[in-house]
Amino acid sequence: MYAAFWIDRKPIQEPEVVIAALAKVVGEQDAEELFEKGTSPEAKKRLTEATEEAFKDGAFGLPWFVGEFSCCVS
């Protein structure tokens, strides 16, 4: 996706561009399957949930990482 957008200047909002970029890595059949999964209502729901969670954690930009520290000192 990086190369498609920044190097090739392709419109990555277009499904055929996304599928073509994915196909270079995983093959055309898997690319189409991944695209369908990624645009499903379930995927959109998970994205919304993850975005809300990030905002609750104080995210202000992307990428956003949350680290957890655990210590086993006795």
C-alpha cells in the first residue's frame, strides 16, 4: 500500500488498486479474499471499537501503541 500510494501515486481508495497491491504479496485469489474480509461489517465494527479504545487511551495520531509493564520483583 505504501508503494502504491507514495511511489506509484495510485488512488488507494479504489478497490482495484488495493487488491492489485495485495496481490503482489499474497496472490490474486487471497488478495480478493482479504479485501472482502477487510471491508466486511465485522471488520468495520472492530475498527470502530479499536479507534474508540485508542481515544480512551489518549491516542492523538497514528500509529498508536499501548505498552504494558509488568514486574516480577519479589
